[in-house]
Amino acid sequence: MLMLGVPIGAAPGLAGAVCIAIANSEVQWFGLLAVPQNFYAGLGKYPLLAVPMFVLVGSIFDRSGVALRLVNFAVAIVGRGPGMLPLVAIAVAMFLGGISGSGPANAAAVGAVMIAAMSRAGYPPSFSASVVGAAAATDILIPPSVAFIIYSVLVPGASVPALFAAGMIPGIMAGLALMIPAVWMARRHKMGQLEASLPRPAFWRSLREASWGLAAPVLILGGMRAGWFTPTEAAVVAVFYGLFVGMVIYRTIKVRDLFVILRESGELSAVILLVVALAGIFAYSLATLGVIDPVARAITNSGLGEYGVLSLLILLLVTVGMFLDGVSIFLIFVPLLLPIMQHYQWDPVWFGVILTLKVALGQFTPPLAVNLMVSCRIAKVPMESTIRWVGWMLVSMALVMVLVIAFPELALWLPRTLGY
């Protein structure tokens, strides 16, 4: 159905409904009652309440001007010079990852500020788009993460707080790994020659202006850790905090802007949750037809061994990640991968981080990388022009994934320490 051009939201649901009808061919209409039941069951999960709220947070902070003030503060810290603006772009994207769990929203917020600034400093637009697209991929690793929320709904034994904590260290490692090739390429190709001539923002003034944005992740993550609110409630707190900062402190959001913000976030949330609901039908159809167990047995008995199977899954999901967004990948593939995870007794939290790292790689791997689509649109360049720059950053993040596979404690130490 995907090859025929059926939208990603509809394809799993339609395929699942057809399979349920075939499996219940003798009592077809009665069997099809499973379709609306599983559509509702796919949505009726408490953690999913956080999804539209975190999408709304991303839209609010995108329009509030927080990204611009964070950029000025970061420049005031690291100074001006070749390679410094790419470093700032990645650092700000990582920080915004602690506010909103959406990679494309992060790419839009950071790209709107950084791509123009990097162009003024002499960086090629294709390089700027590559840096922003890759940096935004850290968003689904650094908590709060919409992808982790979806994964927690699908996998028993993987709670949202544990996944949020597990993604922190790999997410920071991924961001640091992206900085190295970005700065190296900028200096090797003598980009940003005009950067040193641009004025450096005053430290204390930029700190004062950025302080409200800096406090947001502390409030969200610190409040969850202190037990003041659950991850779902934290999303609502973040919405009201963002509105307060945008409307009262910075005054960049007017009352008339609220309708546009709510409409945009409502449309995006509806798309995500519709895919979730229809994927519930797809997952039920797999169980009804008994497809999962034979496939899982075929993979585990293939003779590839534990790490061979893991390598195969990495190749599969990174490839699929070029064409589908992270939420869709989780909803389609996690039901198939769950028996394999259980067979090899992989920790569900660690496996969730590995899957999310794979999806993050796919988000800035051409030809259909969702984050690069956003940053290339802002930079007004074709995606093909980013390939020469993106390759090095893909290699550096892939090395982080190899480290997390080789040393699972990189993901599991923090949730265990925090008691999750």
C-alpha cells in the first residue's frame, strides 16, 4: 500500500482491516468489529496524553523567541571564530531537546535562527542545513521524547521515566559526536571566514535574556524527578510555562497568535495519534494471523547470532528511517521486534534507546530525511546538496550507537541510579 502511494497513516489500518476480514472470512462482519475496538484501544493509553502537549510546547517555544536568545547566550560563551556557529547550532538544538520531543519542530526553531546567521558568517546554505538537520535528530533521544512515549505504550517493562533517563547520556554523546565533524569540516573547508568580524554578544545581558529558556528543561525534568508531576502532567506544565514566557516575559506571542499555534499543533497531534490508532489495528491483525512468531523464529534461527541479528535490524531500521518518521517506524516494527528482543533477553529500556538511535540516524539520512526536509526548505537548497556534509555526521552518530550496543550501561546506568 505504501508503494501504491497510500498515506502512511492509512496504510497500516487498511492492511490490518483486510487481514482481519480474511482471518474471519466465515463470520466476516462480526470479525470486523475488532477494527473499531482496536482503533480505540490504540488511543486509550494514558502516556499518549503527553503527545499533543509536547507538540504544543514545541510550537510555543518555536514562536516565543527562546531559540534566538539561547543562540546569543551560546555565542557569548564560545565566542566567534571558524566552526563556532555550527557548534552553537548543535548545542542549542540539544538544549531545545529538553523542552520539546519533536525533531522537525526543533529543526524549524533552530533553523529559523541559525541558518540565516551562518549564511551571514559565510557558511554555505547546504552545510548549514546539514548541521541543523543532524542536530535536531538528538531531540528524540534527549528527554522529553515523543518517540520514547510511543515506545513505552508498545513495550511492557519500559516506563516513560526510565526511557527518559536512559536517553540522556546517549543523547548528549550523540550531540558531542556531531560537533566534532561539524567543526572539523568548517575549518578544513575554510567556512565562516566572516564570523570573527561579527560582534560577540555581552555575556551577562545574553544570560539574563536566555535565563527563562534555560529554566524550562530544569522545570520539566527536575519536576518529574522530584515527583511533583508525571511526564504527562509535565507536558501541561511546560505548555503554560512557555505561554507565560512568550506572552508576559518576551511578549513575542500575542493573543491573536494563539489560534495559529493551537491549529498547527492540533493538526500535527491529530496526524500522530491517527497513525497510532490505525497501527493498533495493524498490530492486532499481526497477532490474529499468527505472523509474528514464525517471522521471529526464522530470524532467531537464521544462524546469524545475537549481534548478527542486531546488525541486520540496524540496517533495516536505518534504511526505513529514510522514508518514515520515528513514530510510524515504532508502531509498525516494534510488534515484530518484541519477540526477538524477548528471545535474546535484551533489556527493553536499552533496546528502546538503540531503536531510537537508529531512527535518529534515519531522520537526517537522504533521500527522504524528515529533519533535512525542514532545514533544506528553510535554507532553500535541494537535499542532494547536503550529502557531502551529512555523511561524516552520520558516521559519528553511528559510532555512538556502536558504543551503546557494546556498553549497555551507557543507557542503563542513569535510570538504575535514579531508581527507575
